[in-house]
Amino acid sequence: MTVLEVKNLSYSYGSGTPFYKKALSDISFKIEKGEFVAIIGHTGSGKSTLVSHLNALTRAQSGSIILNGEDIYKKGYNIKKARQTVGLVFQYPEYQLFEETVYRDIAFGPKNMGLSESEIKSRVISAASALEIDKSMFNSSPFELSGGQKRRVAIAGVIAMNPEILVLDEPAAGLDPKGRDRVMRLISEYRKNTGNTVIIVSHSMQDAANYADRVLVLNEGKLYLNGTVDEVFEKADELESIGLSVPPITKILIELHKKGYAVPLNVYTAEDAAKALLPLLKKEVK
Amino acid sequence: MAEHFISCKNVCFNYEGRSDAALKNVSLNIDKGELVAVLGHNGSGKSTLAKHLNGILTAQSGDVEVAGYNTKDENNIFNLRSRVGMVFQNPDNQLVATIVEEDVAFALENLGVEPKEIRKRVDEALEAVGMSEFKLSQPHKLSGGQKQRVAIAGVLAMSPDCIVLDEPTAMLDPKGRAQVMDTIIKLNRERGITVVLITHFMEEAALCDRIVVMNDGEVFLDGEPKEVFKHAQKLKDVGLAVPDVTSLCNSLQKLGVEIETSINKDEFIENIQKLLIG
């Protein structure tokens, strides 16, 4: 089932001024329920502008956004519905923490939705548990937490609104390797447990390859590629030409392939690469 | 202590209202011309340490001497800061002017440098980071990697002996990351500028001469990348990792393959080719 369809979307900044910039031009794609989609692209390629359209923070200058079969720009459509269907987690969301306690910060969204006290509580508890935030932290000030903890609290605040589509702009940027793996793993588990759709924007080719089912590649405001992880990352030279790359492990295999070794190219992790190299070794390994 | 360019001796620092110290008795020497990566989990004290290197923060106990100045000596703070420049994570927070070359000239104008000299230094700095052709561009129209190189040029125009970069590539795409790393390495190799690079990318650390790993406010490991990345498990325990190519070596070793541990792709490819049929 298609939950989100973007049709011929275009957007420019500063029309009629010297600062005119075409940010998105004629973008179309569909996203199915429960999919994990990564959006990659060079800085300034339009990724953040695109995601800000998905919950109607930015209104397209032309084209349409269809959420669960309904055109959100149609007259009479309640824009609040779009905001509740699509939960948007911005870059460095920890800068948006503001409440006195972790509990209240996570509860802020559900409260504004007008839910009952008991429903709010159960939302906060389940969102916190999804992001591995221990109950003992509920009464702490969010500002006393470590960088990784703050990030997880901020994401929990959006998850607590139970959006059908969770969109995260660079959810792991600036985190250390362990924090990065943890955030990505928790998002992936959240998707599995709820069946909700997840869209991430990322500069990490590794994260896109490891977690996504499908990758959308933006280049200068246009949809450049749209395919499975394998389909996208087999185009290493094209990605390179638009400022992107393939995961480091894949790079190694591509280089060996170019030297004439029969190695597979759709391998993205060290463990899988080791297994893929094994049959090609001269000596039998015990 | 005079022989080291940067010398930290038993440095302790506590942020107000925090129970655990951000830096606990850190002692560390960095020589002129070194290219040093500082790794550590979020909150390990990396940025706090960096801020001690040009006197943004000063040691509550212990001493930091940089370029012969004690960072606590307020009379010399401007001399110190003109020798040690800093570049931060978000390029958008660091660019102030509406034209690239004016941005690079900003600090020099504030220092009252002669216009002719400013022209010369700005041109040289932009040349050094490969941004000359953009000198009349508007900063907001540049890519992230380009903006970050302009920020580096702004520091470079002050002719510093040392540049401290705090996660300069965290917000950049792969090409931007590569451009910034190439620029940093070039400045170090060709101009002998001492570089302290704070990063969460193990691949970037592997390109440096030396890696200092911080953990909970202390120096946890300190050595050449090849040595430091031998400690895969130890690094994992403190929230870090090894470069992907090193994990690949480790995975192969676990499967019984006798291959040397590499920290860069080219070395690995050379080694694995000796073992492959083809």
C-alpha cells in the first residue's frame, strides 16, 4: 500500500530576488507502508527542503503530496492531519529540547495532540523504551544528559506522537561510532516493531546501505536515482560524479573487481566482505 | 617544556554544576608540525581539550603552554590566538561576511593589518584551500565542503602555526569530507602547520601521524594510527571503532586467514592480492 506519493514537486527559494535558487525540480516518487527509505545527496542537493514538504512545513510551488490517498493541498484538507501522520525529526534535534524534565519533553507532542493523561503516559513510556531511555532519567533535566542521550530523547518526543511515517534528517550526524550504531539500530527496530514507515536523510553511505530497503538519490534538486540499495550502490562512478560515494568496504571490492578478481560488489559490511573473499583464497583455510 | 609546541601538564577542568570532571589530569605534548587526531566518545572531553589550546577555556589546575605562552597569561592571549586558529563543526555559524574574500579578510581587518598585506594574505589563503575561483562568491551559495574550506582560509590568513579543528566534516557529504581532509593534510605537509583534528570518523584519523584517544576526561590511548587501531576491542569498549578496512582484516583473521592488519585501503589491497586466486 502506498502511504506517500510525491508528484512533480518543485520549489525555489527567493523567486524574483537575486537569491533565487531552484531547490527542487519535478520530483516524483512513491513510498510503501513499512518501507525504510534513505535519501542521499550532496549538501545543497535539496534533501532537507524535500523532507520539509512531507509534513507541509513548506508548501510546494507546484506539484502535489498525497498522504494515504489524500492530496494535502486540496481545499478543506486539515493540515494538522499531515503533521500527525508524518513525524519530522530535524538535524541536531537535541537543540530543540526545552522542557524541565525528560518526561515532559517527550510528553510535549502527545499533550498538544489533546490526548488523555493516561494515554500520554503510556505514549511516553513506550517511546522512551523504544529509544532505550531508562525510566530513572524521566525526572532529569534534558540538559544534563550526554549528547547521545539528548539525541535519543529528542527522537522519542517525535515517536511519542506515533506518526505513521517517521522522517529523520541526519539522525546519527555528530555521534560517536557507538552512539551512531545505537541510534540507527533503534530506528530500525522501531520500524520492525510498529510496521511504520521510516525515511532518513543521510550523508553516511554506510548507514543507507546497512539499514534502508530503498535509496533515493538527489542531485541539484532533481531525483537522480531511485532504487534498492544494490541498484543504487552498483553505480559507484555515477555517485562519485555527484559528490557521493559507496560504503568504504564496497570501494575495496570494486577496486579488486577492477583488478580482475571475481568478487561480488553488493557487499557493504566487513563481515560480509570477509565471507565473500574466502572462496577466492589460494590456500584452504581451516 | 619549551621544546614542545603544545604542552598540557596535569590539566583538570570541571564545568560548573557537573559532578564529573571534563578533563582529569591530562598530560599531553604535541610537537611542531605534527598531524594529530583526537578521538573519543561524545562527552569524553575532546572539545574541552581543544578549547584549552587557544585559551577559550583555561586549566583549573595544571598548565597548558602553547607556542611558548601559558594560556592563563591574559596579557598574551591575543598573541596566542593569532598563533592557534580554530575551526568548528558547522560552517554556517562561522562565516560572517556576504562575499567569500571579505569573510577571509575579517580577522585581518579587525587586527588592523595594512590593506595591501590583507589582499596578499587573503589571496594566498584562498589559493591554499583551493577556493580562489570562488573569492567573489556569496558564502551561502557554496557547498558545505566549500564553506568549510573558506572557514579554514579565514584562519589560515592569520598565518597561524597551528590549527585546531573540532569535527570539521561532521555535516559534510562524502566529497566535502574528502576535500576538507585533503586541504588539512596539504597544509600540514607543505606548510608545516601543526594540526589537531577532532573527529568521529576513524578513516580520517587513520590519515594522521598520531592518534590520541580520550575517554571520560583522560588520555586512554596515544600512538601511531597503526598501533592504536590494533586495539579494536578496547576502542569498542569506549564507544569507538576501527576503520572499516581494519574490521575487514579482523573479520578475515577470525575466519582463519593470515593477513596483516591494515588501516588503509591501498595497503590492504596489496596484501590481499598475494592471497587471492585470479
